[in-house]
Amino acid sequence: MSSMQRIQLILFFMPVAGAHYYSLDRGLLSVFFAFVSVSLIVLTSTALISRIEQGTVRNTIGFVLIYLLSFYYASQFLSYYLQGSYFNQQYLFHFNLTTLRESLAAYYSLMFLIVSWTVCVLFAFYYFRDRLPRSNYSLPALTGLFVLALMLDPGLRSSVVAMANSVLTPRIDSLDAIAWEELDLEQDALTNTQFTATAGKNLLFVFLEGFEATYTDENLFPGLTPNLQALNEEGWQLDNMQQVEGSGWTMAGMVSSLCGTPLLYESSFGGNEVLFSRLLDKATCLPDVLNSAGYQQIFMGGAALSFASKGSFLREHGFDTTLGRHELVGEIEDPNYVTGWGLYDDSLFSQALKQFASLAASEQPFNLTLLTVDTHHPIGEPSASCSEYDQIDNSILHAVHCTDYLLGEFLDQIKAHPAYEDTVVILVSDHLAMRNNAFPLFPEGYQRRLYFNVLNSSVAAEQEIFATPLDISPTVLQLLGVQHDVAFLTGLNLLNTPMKDAVRDIYDPNRLEAIRYINSNHLSTVEENIPFSLNRQALDDMEFSEDIANIRYNGGQLQFDAATGDTYFMLPALAGTQFNDAMLYLTIKNDEKLNAAAYFETELGQGYSEENSVQRYIEVGLNRIVFELKGVATGSRIRIDLGHLPGRYSIRELEIRAQ
């Protein structure tokens, strides 16, 4: 064994040993295979490099190969450190420049360690690159050993097996291939054509970071969460809320809870950039419904809004205001009083009290949604205003105890406000706890459940009913008393569902495959399937009636004034567009009730007639409606008729999407 091989073995053993130290599965066989794998990879890779003539080619190939190996093992270590497991969708979702930049402040020491280790690996190769003795093994033998080493890697092997199983699952390439009822999926979620809602009670929705029900177990952690214990007695708690695939990290948990479908999509790569690519932009979510009902909506979280694209996604789905680290830090007394993630929970709750009072004074129904951060894995960072948990000295438990205290104080002040009488409070985990330093204190094989509690509502269901985050939106809408006609793809209204009907096979691979297909192709906009979009169409290409004046495109909205008469406009001719199964999406804000219609020509002629139209009744306020375009002639100009009432109109979305 050469000097380079010995040095490289020592260096590569470091992240592998660290990864399996943090692994939630520390089986001796798994550790053994991991070390055998890395030994063979180092020995064969350096032997392969030694067969190349000294010079530029060897240096280039060697640097690239050694860097790729160091990148792989460093990334593997990072995955185990953060979540206790090998690469998965959750890890890949966050593995992008945006997230890395925002999380650098939280993990700067870890990043420094990884960069320093990588430099050592590359320097070792540079120092020994010309001192490698030529390998006596043949090229086919070395290649075979290298492939064998990859196969022995426990994480890589399990991923290959999972991919093979996925390939064996029947692929879905059309809606006709989906057994909707058998898979407990709601087909009406694809259209939600009657998208109107009337307001009910106010909503205070609190996502508790990584806060699972285990922390409230008095037998395990006596006195850890006294405020939640009291709130459990006061409210309606669900004891059997289970995490599903596609809801196991913050953004996935929020999407699942707010949109009634998990964050599953066909591509495993792209990180949180998928949420910039109009993923689930056609899904109707809880804040969309509340927006239609006239709610004023504010989101507040201690972390940056750009992390995991929270801000853009929430604004896309109806939130008027989104406030994160950069928006809130200037509002606290000491701008330096922040964690690596952002605002401490005491600062967040203090600012949230002000927002609650402001919303309550507006005499408009509201939704205030919060996301805590103190209990973020792997060690947590409790606010300075809290005392430590006196039973066990553990930083995560200190953070849990602190958030419980701050939440209790916050809710006590909310309850003292007159608006509380008409406000429903939802307390829920964003996801189960990820690997953290309290895990060794948890009993082996315990039942992991999400925390969920409803306050200030007289409505309740069975406490033991089978529930998932996907059921939260339809259930909350009834708790609020919001009247609507919206379907959610996978969510059930637990208040109207018998216990036996609530049980679903959430791990059925056919169901998961169907959800991936629907999310990616029917609840998300595929750019090549958009023949017309107001956001990228010049107003000169559209034709407006004489009764429309003061036409302008302002802040992403088409605005105009209409006099009494015939208020309509014509979309441009879309040459070559096939309209079979296409949908026209229209989001409009109006001051009067009206009957909107889409007129079109068909291959059979008859011009713009009542027979060739789709009608929709629109309430006052913001409405999102969908017109089904069937039988429209190729090249036809679609006419949007908004009735005969004068007023100011604002169109926020106008798009034709092929299915």
C-alpha cells in the first residue's frame, strides 16, 4: 500500500465514521460494509490513477475523481448529521445554492470543517500524485473492484434497491390510469371550478418546528411541556396524526397541511427551486380559499423566507404579507439577538402579538400563520428569556421547554384580546423531529406521532381517528365555518368522516405514484402547455370593447374601468393550439356580483353564441374560476365577457393551460 493510499484511507474514513455515528441505524453489518466499501474505493481509484502517465492528464483526471469522491462522502456525512439517514428526497430538496446560502449562518462551523477536510484530501493527492507506484492489477480487474465497492456501500445499495422497486411500480401517464376511489384520491381537486367561499371565524395557525407528540409524554419527560399539557385539556387534540411521505420536512409539512397534497413530484432533483417552477401553482390550498372569502392573511417565521422558497410559495397561494428574518429583524430591540436561523421564538411571538392586534382592528376576517424555529435540529437554540428544563440537561429539551413556555405566554395574551372570541387556534407540528441530540432519550420503537391541537372551537371529532397533515385544510375550513366548494386531492374533513373511513394505506406505492403524476402534470403548470398567459402577453395583442377604459398592466395585474354597456375583451388568436381538455383560469376582483362568460367558436361554426359559451356566477370580492374549453376551434379567439355593470376590475390571473 502506497503512502497516498494510506493517507487517503485515513481521510476518507473520517466522514464515513462520522456518518455512521449519527446514523439512526447503527447495525454492525452496515458499518462493516461501509468501511470495506470506502477501503476498496480508495485503493482502486488511486490504482486506476497510477496507470495514467504522469503529467497534465493524470493530474486532471486524478483531481476530478478525488474531488468527486470527497464531495460524495462529505455530502453523505452531512445527510447523516442532519437527518440520521442516507440521501433522500428531503435532503435533495434542500441541496441547492439558495438553501446552502441561507443555512450557512446556522452551520458555519460544520461548513468550515467540511471545506477544510476537502482541502486536505485534495492537497494529499497533489503532494503524492507523482509518487504512486503503477498498479499490477489489470484495468478490468480494477474497474470490477470499483463497481463492487460501490455495491457494498450500504446507503447507495439501499437507494438502488428503492429505485428498482420504483421502476417496478406501474407508471402512470394519464388520468384515465388512476383508480381514484380505490386510492382515496379526489378527482375534483383538479378543477375546483366553483371556487368561491364565504368567511367564517378568524384563524391563528401555529406550526411548531420539529415538535412531535413524544415531547408531551409526561412519563418520558415530566414537566417538559406544562403549557401544552394544559392546552390539551382545554382543546381538541388528535392522538393519531401520522406523517406521510412528502411531508417530512418544514416546507413539505406546510404544503401538505395547507394544500391537502404531499410535496411529491416526479423529479428528485432541483431542490427547493421546484417551488419557483410553478409546482402546485394550480392546487387550491387553505389560504387560497380564505383569500377568496376575503381574509387578510399574514405569515410570520423566524427564518429567511427565501429558505425553501417559503415566501414565494405562500404569496402564490393567497398570503397578503409574508414576514421572515430579514423583514422582522429591524423590528426587534436588538437586531443582533438572532440565531443562525433567524429570530428567536420570543422575538417572533412578540411581533406576532402586534400583528394580531393590528389584524383584529381591521374589522376584516384574518389568518395569522406562524412558524417557530427555536426547536430546530440538531441541537436547538432556546430563547434567552427562558429558563432551562430542570429534569434533563439537553439543549433540544431546553428549547422544547422554552417554546412551550413562550407559546403559553403568547396564547394567554391572545385570549385576553376581544378578537379571541371569534378566533380558532390551530397548533400543529410542521413535521416529526429530525435527528437531534435528544434522540438517545427516546424509547426504542416508540409510536411517532405529530402534535395537533385545536383551541376555541366547539367542533371536534374522535381523538383517536386516523389523521395525516393532508387532512388539516378541509378540517380547519369547517372548524372556521367557512362555506366553500373546494376539493382537496388527498385530504379528508375529519369532522365528517367516520373513523373506519379515515384509515387509508398511506404507503401504497400506486397511490404515491398517482400523487406524483397529478402534482407534477395537473396541479402544476408545465410551461410548454401554456398557449396563453397574461403575464407574458402584450396588451396590444388583446382587443377590448369600447366600454372599457383606462387599461393598464400594473403589479402583475390587468386593471381597467368599465362603463355601463358591453364589458368584454378578446384574447389573441392562438394559431396551432389544440384546445381539447384545455382550461382557462381567471382570477378576478370585482365590486359587484356578476355573471362572467367565455365565448368561443367551434369547428361546427355558430359564432359567439350562448351554445358556444361557458358561464360562471361571480360573487363580490376576489374570485378564482376555471372555464373548461372543449370543442374550441383551432385558431379561435376566445372572448371574455364580464357582464354589463360599471366599475373597476382587476384581473390577477388569466391563463390557458392544456392538460
